[in-house]
Amino acid sequence: MSELVLGIESSCDETAAAVVRAGREILSSEVVSQAAEHAVYGGVVPELAGRSHLAAILPVVDRALAGAELTLDDLGGIAVTTRPGLIGSLLVGLSTAKALAFTRGLPIVGVHHIEAHVYAAAMELEDAPYPNVSLVVSGGHTALYRAESPLALTLLATTLDDAAGEAFDKVAYLLGLPYPGGPSVSALAEEGDPRAIQFTRYRAKDGKPGFSFSGLKTAVLYHLRGGDARAPTPAPESIPDRADVAASFQEAVVDTLVDNAFRAVHAEGLETLFVVGGVACNRRLREVTARRGTAEGIRTVFPSPAYCTDNAVMIAGLGWQALAAGQAADWSLDASPR
Ligand code: KG4
Ligand code: ZN
């Protein structure tokens, strides 16, 4: 069987396709982002996302195959994100994958989006270290896993409310910065003082790893209202310390993420930490994690920024692992929001 796998990703607001050989060698990667379409609404609108995936998916697959100088006949299988995500968006990718696989008699496999984010850190390494603790930080998820192998993850902790990326997106909105909030808030944070405002950090009462970001978002809101919860929210251009707010907010998020991640690594008695997902692009998070890793003798691994945010390389890569493990699906393969 050919070791070439076509990956398809459409769980949120990126339509992506990629070809990867044997789970590691990247032959092509195409990503079409819908961010600009959703920006006016300050977040992803599910109906818009589904329609845009439908328009983009076949051209994106064509470009991924052309980029790898291949046709469908060269493939050994097709991998597609089936969960979690927006159901209408997932179904666009899944039905495309099924149709293509059916016409060529190719095996098809469903991939878990979060497990694929974790695999993105392993795929670029010669000696991917397992078991490890993986911190998944994206627009939709903030969680810690113990990863025994690419296909065996156990959930250790998750967020009680918002995801870290979602907090960045909401604070960006309050500060009048464009969606997605991660890149815009972190760019403004470069000009601010991370110690200017001491936003409180969430810590679980039992001392175990855990996350919560809705209190932080509210703290930012109250700060902008001058400490008076009932005062009106000021217009972004009249906020005098916007850069300091951005930097202090980012520092609070980074502290919480790093603190909990290292606590989990030590509690599991492990020596490796993966940090993956869109928020793993964050320069300050990368810096603080690396420094702490060196100080505590923990190996820290981040994917390249292009493979932190949603992409199909990680889907094709993990899909090959699943196919190699005999986990091909049948035509009843379905999508699920959870
Ligand atoms: O993994 P991803 O592409 O999609 C989901 O699976 O959710 O993550 C997108 C999230 C967005 O919330 C975006 O604001 C955040 O990743 N993000 C960042 C940065 N770049 C992207 N957050 C903080 N700092 C960044 N540099
Ligand atoms: Zn994602």
C-alpha cells in the first residue's frame, strides 16, 4: 500500500488539505482561512463557516494534490477530521473525504482534531518523546492530556469555562483589536508592561491542574471601567493604557497555562511537555515555557507556528498512524461536535 495520505480538515474556520508520507514527510499543505469573513462578527459564525468550507474544499484538495505532484490514484488513504468541531463544517470535510475515497476504493480514517494538534508536535521530531504531558491551547480548547503514544491520550484537566484563545479573542474585542485576538493582542502586548496591572490568576481549590479564563476576562472589563462594574465600557480609542492591559492580560494567561502544565508534568512523573494548538504560536508563552523547562529539567516541544494553528498536515500525519494501526473506518463513519 502507498504510504501517502491525503488529510482534510474543516472543523472550524480553516479549510485545509495536505499530503503526508508515512506520517512524517510533508509533501504539501494548503490552508484557506475564513478569519476575514468572521472578523466583523468578532467570532466564528457556524452557518457562514459551513458555506465557506463547501466553496473552498475541492479547490483546496486539488491544490494539495497538485502541490505534491500527485493524483488521487497515488494515495494510500484519506484521513479526515471527524470531531470535535462545528457539525456543519465537519460534515463538509467528511462527505468530501468519503466521496473521494469511494471513487478510488481508498481506505478512510476519522481523526480526532485535538489528538492531531498533539501529533503536530511529535511529527517534526526524529525521536518523538512519549509518554508526555500535552497542553492543548486553541480557540476552542484548553486542556492537559497524558499522551502514551500518538493514538492514546487521557484527559488530565480542562477549562471550567472559556478556552485560552477565546479569552484572547474576547479581550481583543474589548480593546478594539481585530479578530482573531491572539495575534492582535500579543502584537500590542509587545509595547506594554506585563507587570502594570496584576490580574488575578485562577487556581483550583484542590491544588490540582485546571483552568478558568472567564474571571480574567471580567477582570479586564472591570479594569477598563475604572473598577466600577456598572460604569459603561469605554470606547477602545479612549483607553489610555491599552498596551499595558494587553501585556498584563497576556502575562496572566501565560502564567496560568505554564503553571498548570508544569504541575501536571511533575504530578505524572514525566519529563516532557508538548504545547500545541493556535495559542502555542504565542511568543511569550513559548519563551516562558522554554525558560521554565530548562530550569526544571523538562524537555519542552512546540510545533512550528504553521502547524500550531489548524492545518491538515497533522490530520494526514495522525491518519497514517491510525491506518497503520489497522483503524480504517467503514462507510458509516460519522462526525460529532464533541
Ligand atoms: O488551533 P486553532 O487554529 O483553532 C482551534 O482549534 O480553535 O486556534 C485558534 C486560536 C484563536 O483563538 C487565536 O486567537 C489563537 O489561536 N492564536 C493566538 C496566537 N495566534 C493564534 N493566541 C495567542 N497568541 C498568538 N500569537
Ligand atoms: Zn484546532
